[in-house]
Amino acid sequence: MNLYIKTLNRLFETLPSIADSEAIKGHDKARAEIMTAYEHLDKAMTRLVIDNV
């Protein structure tokens, strides 16, 4: 796994925790945007992994 994929994976693993954090509670739009970013990042990482196989 190259450095870019490792970096993206670290962000991917962190986003749900950020979305569920105390700081985000009460900010439904921000949470939705974070989870949308999570979904987009998942798709991008899948494409990167497939392209690098």
C-alpha cells in the first residue's frame, strides 16, 4: 500500500469518530457533510486500490 493510500486510510478511519464526537453534537449539517466526505473517500480509496492491483 503506497503512502497516499495509507494517509487516506487514516483519514477514512478517523472521520466517523469526528462525526460522532462531542464537538459535532448539535451540528447535524456538519455531521452529514463529514459522513458524505467519508462516503466519497471510501469510493476514491476503492478506485485507488483497484488501479494499483
